[in-house]
Amino acid sequence: MKEKVEKIKYALVTGGSRGIGSAICIQLAKDSNYKLLINYKGNKEAAQATLEKVIELGGSGELLQFDVANAEQVNSVLDSWHENHKDAVIEVVVNNAGITKDNLFMWMKTEDWKSVIDTSLNGFFNVTNNLIQKLLVNRYGRIINMVSVSGLKGTAGQTNYSAAKGAVIAATKALAQEVAKRKITVNAVAPGFIVSDMTNDLDEKELKKMIPINRFGKAEEVAHLVSFLASEKSSYITGEVININGGIYS
Amino acid sequence: MMDKEEIIKKTNEFLIDEFEVDEEDICPNANLKETLELDSLDYVDLVVSVESNFNVKLNADDFAEIETLQDFYDVIEKKLN
């Protein structure tokens, strides 16, 4: 084998502009030497604000606009990024982009079923499938899939979201076995109720009664876990789903 | 256009250099997977080597046609021309 040339290492966070994704970018800037690739779909301002915080913390990175649900766009943006960064490797992939379109199953429209599957499940495929060969060649990598307590126990009103996240959990376990030999770990993180745009409309006062820790979690708390999984310290953990939910599911 | 001999020479060179194959083990009828001691994930290295040497990208369907080194040269030639 040829001697390995040291490449510039990047961590890609999809849906990195806001909420948990943004907190992950900031935590990785604090804890690691990775340059950040902050993916966003529509909110460039929020993505820019995240990048500025990363830079304030002494990190660096760039914005990458694409919709994870659009395979063609994902491939074209990531391929051209690699074309322009031949000395770089995306070593950490955090599949965080997700959407919800909640409704009782009996009222659920086909498009709301499909769009949630497209972003949360197919988005994982589109991004990870594009990057996996390069990770295999790199012989080291971290893939972290943001799932949800919904994907484990199911949540009423979220059959689409629960199905998508449950599928990603299964894919996490399968892919982990495929690539483990090359020191690539694949894990899933399953947050419960976390304060973010996604949970803005929920009644925290009412819901926290069912959470043993008696409050919603903070995005930073999730980011700490992701940062650990993204580090070399987590090297013997793969194919796992790690709950972070204040004790609601065990 | 690259002629067959050139393809074979170049391929053998990277097989020896990058995949640590002994020169005497290289013959057209040799089984590619066994000669290179490839496991399923190792094919990715072969894809990368072929791409960097010939600027063509092999996919899973191409490998389905390949059993021997001769097949391997043939597929590269087909892709190139």
C-alpha cells in the first residue's frame, strides 16, 4: 500500500443550521480539530450564524447548501465539493436533518408520509451512500445518525416520523456490521424531548410530568454525546442506539 | 487510446505496488479475488486504484463480470474505449 497522505479532516452535519444540528457544530468546534461542513436547506442566515459561532470558538468551516431528500442535489454538491478539495476527507458524518409532519394516521396525507420518509430516511441514504466509499478508503470514520425516541417506541401522531427513524435505526445496525472492519463506526442517537424549533409547539409544562428528570433536554446535552461518538474515544461502540431522554424510555 | 498491452502493464504495476501481489502470481488466468486476497470491502481500494490510474470508475456490475485477471484487464479496456 502507498503511504497515506495526511488529509484535512472535515465533519459534515446535515441540518446544521439550527437546533440540535447547530449545537453539534458548536460542540465539535470546541472539542475537536475537525473543520465543519454545515449543511442547510433553506435558512442560510441561521447556518451563517452557526458558522460564526464556530469561528468565534477558534474552529473553522464552511456552509454547504443542499436538500438531503434530493439525491441528485446531494451527489452534485458533495461531488463538486470533493473535486475542489482533493486534499480533504469527510471523516465524520452526522445525519441530523429531519422534519416532522404530524397527524393522526387516519388523517395523514400521502405527501406528508412521503416527505418525512424522504428527508429522514432517504436523506440518510443519499448523504451516507455518497460518502461511504471515501470513508472506506480512509479506513477510519464516524457515522452518527440522529434518530428519536419515536423510532424506538413509536409516538402517536407520528407514524411517518416513527417509521423513518425506526428504519434508520435498523440501517445503522446493518451498516455498522458492514464497515466495522475498516474502523468506521455507525451509531444512532435517540433524543427525547429537546428544546428546539421542533418541540416549540409542545406543552412542556404538561409533558415534563412524564419525564423522570422533569424537564426537556437541551440541544447542548445531545451535542456532548454526539461529540463523544465523533471522537476516537468511542472506538469500540458501533451499531448502538443511545437514548438521551431524561429517563422516559428504558 | 490505450492499447491492451499498456493496460495490462499499468494494471500489473499497481497490483504489485499497491496490493502487494507477487509478480510471479500474476497470470491472465489467475483468480482476481484470490490473488489479491480481497474481502468484499477491499474492492473499494481496487475501484480507487483503477480510477486514479485510468480515470474510469468501476461499479458493482463491472465486478460481477470479473473472475480472472484477464477479465479485469478486459473490463478496464471496455470502459476506456
